[in-house]
Amino acid sequence: MSDETKKIKVTIDNITIDVDPGTTILNAARRIGGDVTPPAMCYYSKLEGSGGKCRTCLVEVAAGSTADPRPMPKLVASCRTGVMDGMVVKNITSDKVTDARNGVVEFLLLNHPLDCPICDQAGECHLQDLGYDHGKEGTRYQFARRTFKKEDIGPYIQLHMTRCILCYRCTYVADQITNKRVHGIVDRGDHAAISTYISKAIDNDFSGNMIDVCPVGALTDKTFRFKNRVWFTKPVDAHRSCTTPGCCGKATLWLRGEEVFRVTARKDEWGEVQSYDGKPGWICNTCRFDTKATASWTIEGLTTISRHSVIGANKYKTLEMPKETIKEVMHGVEPKLLMDIHSVSGVNNPDIHLSDIDRPAHSSDFKK
Amino acid sequence: MQALTDKSKQVSRKPMNFMERMYLPAIFKGMVITFSHIFKKKPTINYPEKKRPFSPVFRGLQILNRDEEGRENCTACGLCAVACPAEAITMEAAERQPGEENLYREEKYAAKYEINMLRCIFCGLCEEACPKDAIYLSETFTPADYQRKQFIYSKNDLLIPHPKENPTAYQQALGNRPKRESVI
């Protein structure tokens, strides 16, 4: 784009914005931000070719362009439709869109097991958010839900095929970030499933990023499995100098006390991996799965969590411990502790370090 | 000044008359009221021999539920703990191993589950939040104790008796309240 005049005008929910030609409606809406942005389950701006599969980002185009102001006959997937000059798009202002999106969510949830109480993604799950905004209370589906045989895809990643919504993001990650893809979608239609080709283990250095891109709990971190709920862990931004080529070394640590329970890449406001100087900040498996000591990381500060997220609930807003003032006020007299909770309580035992176990905790781990 | 209520009475500064100065009539009048209460119905009961019936919405000591086969319902989803305004509930989850299927209903369970009864305010939000029909507030009080450490209730203290191994205690723990319609 040599000059500014080439920008084109698009109106989304009565808000007009100038964007470059070739921008999709979804990305134009993201430039505006807020409620105007359609939700996206399969589109991932950092992955080439993603989008167009889940249909949650459907919008109504009320006028195609200034040259041809006829409305588009059907709702269009905003992640795959480019903007035209003078296009008028309706997202939340259109009843048709809300209606269609409710239907899409109902379809996505048809085979979803709704096992949020045991799912590690709960609290940061995009399907959960979408269900809260658009879901119905009950289901009209009367048949048995689709189930799959459990498959082990390696030591780090847990695959729950029943939760998958077939967004294809993880296959794009394997294609574009790792040098060798060993998994993909096998079979068709109702039988379509994420799988490795003839029971291979996924062991690439960047395979862990599949966990971050997964919008649901189909791919979760095995080293964090069942350790704690996300909203009881404290997210902090941290970095380390990682020697793996391609790893940015910038991550979010999910702490419980001083223990690092989980490491993820940093997320931006759309739930995607954050970009640094235009490059997505993927992290390698060494950072993600093998560096679980606070000493190996330089902690920068608390991660900003959306006010509406459960992850921010019941937490101090600073990293510093509040100052004990009783001793100062009482001229050096220490407060008398009536009960030390660790001497009675079995939970959060200081002698049991769950972060050191690289698999889910078992009953034997608590019998020490 | 305008009175806030019509119950206020102007203090009288009149000198007392002879009857009032004698005091005794006023004392007898008071004693009549006192002794008349002996023959009235007692408002108190002899707890713990006698107990009052609880209201159907009474919220007492928490109980962790089991299903009909005696498996624990709780999956340690943490919703009770995040709903708890007093932050009384803490837990640690573990994965069910092969061979433990008769103990826990789902693949994840609460290896540790604790309620700090010193913190608990019996609001019942944990019961509301539970998606697994696992925690209920029962019709019992938390027993009094001399030591603080006795009020940290672990999973053993909270679990309902096993319906197959101890059916009478299980039925007793279920109480008399009508069963809520289960929502799937």
C-alpha cells in the first residue's frame, strides 16, 4: 500500500473504520474491538489457512459495496470474507446473526460431553464462553453422544477426542510450526477424529503449542492434568533465555504458591498467542513441560486477566505479600498464632510438590 | 422537636406521692408478673434430649454425597471453592487408577477435600454451585469443641456413610427432607 487513499471504508454495527484492502470482515471487526467482534472458534490469525470451519463468526452483510449495494443473500463467515469499499456489516445488531449463532452453538454442543467439571480447560475454554453467551439450557438431541476410544499421543499431550470440535487448528500448528506433522484428521463425517497416523507419539519440539491453540479441552497438558483448576492458580508473565531456535522464551507461568504448575504461551485479547514484533510467540516444549522451577524464570509481573474471567477471582492484585503490621504497632510483640493451618490441614501440604510430578497425581502421591 | 416514634414518653419530674414512696406495692406488682410466668408455657426445650424440627430450608453441616453404589460423586471441579464467599473449602484432585472404579464415580476425584468450619458461614452457595450432586448442607449443627483444629473437617468427616456397607446410617444421613429432582 503506497498511499493512504487506498484504504477502504467498512461499517460494522454502525461503526465505520478504514482498513487495507484484502482484510477480512473478522479482522476489521477486531480492529474496532469489543462486542462488535464476532467470536471465532477455528480461525487463528497466526495460522495460515485457518478459518471457515466452525461457522460461529457468521455475520450479515446488509450492503455488499458502494458499487453494488445489494445485500448478500446468506449470512457469511466473516473470517473468510474480504471487505469491500462501502460494505455494511451487521453482527450484534442483526437478529438473524444471533439466531444463526445460537444454532451453530447447539450443533457444536451436540456431541460435546459437557464434562467441564473434570476438564482442565474449564475457565479458559472458548466453547464454554460461547455456550454462556449463546447456548440453550437444555439439549434437543436425543441420541447417544459420539464417543471414541482413548488414544495416547505421547508423554506431554492428553487427547480427549470427545471434546474436539474439529477446528483443524492443531493440524495447522503441526504443519506450519513443526517440521514434521504426524497427526491429522482421519475418517470422515461423524467418524472424523484427530489422530496420529498408526499410533505415533507426537514428540516435536513445538508440539506443545497445539495445546494453546485448541479452543476446547481436546488437547490438554499432561503435566498439568488434574493438578489444579486454572482459577486457583496465579498467572504471572515470565521469560527465560531459551536456546531452542524459534522459541521466544516469553511465557505465562501458572503458580500455586511458589510452585509452577503450568507454563503456557502468553495470550492476547482474542485468546491467541501473543505476537512480538509481528512474530507469534510460540514456545518450545522444554520451556512448557520441563522448566517447572521458579528459579529458571525471570518473573515480570502479574498477567492481566479480563475482569469478567473467573481466573481473576479471589486473588491479590499484586505479587508482594501484604505487610504484617501487628508487630510494628505492638512494639515488637509477635501476634499469637492460635492455629497453624498446615499442622492440621492435609491440603496444600508443604512436603508434597505436585509440580514435580510430570503426570496427574494418583492416590499414592498423597499417602506420603 | 418532633419525636421519631410515638412511643417516646415525657419524663415526669413530679415529686412522688405517699404510695410511691412506700416502694413495696411496686415490688409486689413486679413479683406478681415474675411468678405468674411459672404457670405459663415454657418457651425453651431441654436440648439435646429434645430437639426442634428444622425448617425445610435449614442449612447445617455439609455432607459429601455418594451414588447408589457408594462411589463418591465429587470430581474436585472446584466450583464450590470458587463460590465460597468465606474461602472455607480447599481441595486437591487426583486421577482415578484402574481398580479404584468402585470408589470414585469419575476419572477425576478429590484426593483431599477440606472445609474449615471456623470460616464456613453456612450460606449454601457450595450446594448451589455443585454440578455433580456431591455436596449438601444437612440438618445437623457443627458440634462444639474445645480446640480449633477439630473444626478442620477432612473428607472422612464429611462423607455420607456407605449405602451398601452401612445402610441404616446412610438412610439416617439422608434425612427427612424430600429429595430434589435431579437435573441431568
